[in-house]
Amino acid sequence: MNLCWMTRMTLALSLRPSLWLTAGRQAHRLAGRGWWRRPPFLPVPAPAYARFRALTQYGEPDRPPDVADVVTWLVWARDMERPWSGSPGEGLDPNH
């Protein structure tokens, strides 16, 4: 992930305060072990994991994720963190 991508991602997140906490949680969950000991000294995913995800999502192991895809994923992750109080099966029917 290069500086241009990080800048675009930071801008996208700065416009969505409701995702800030989720982004922090996900960065912590995905950060490689001992990230603070290796450049770029940021909690980014381990390179092998990032390459695997890029390959499975885009078919290119060195492609950075689309900012819109990351925002969509963060919205999903935020929604999954929220407690759900519906009845079993509720929300599974696409017609409702």
C-alpha cells in the first residue's frame, strides 16, 4: 500500500466518523504480529496476507484494494459488531 492509497483511504474515512472505531478495530485485528518493529511501523496487514486477499479478490496479488471496497467492508464489519435483536431468520428474505 503506497502513500497515495493511504491518503485516499484516510480522506474517505475522515468523511465517515461512524467508521472510525471500526477501522481502528479492524486495523488491530489484521495487523501483522510485531508491526511496530517493522517499517512502515503502521498496523497494516502482513504482506503475505495482503497479497493473498488481493489475489482472491482482484486476481492480482500486488493490487491495492479499492478504497470503495474497503469502506464497504468497514460498513459490513461495523454492522456485524452491533448486537442483533431480531427473530431467527429475520433479514434473510431479500423481499423484505
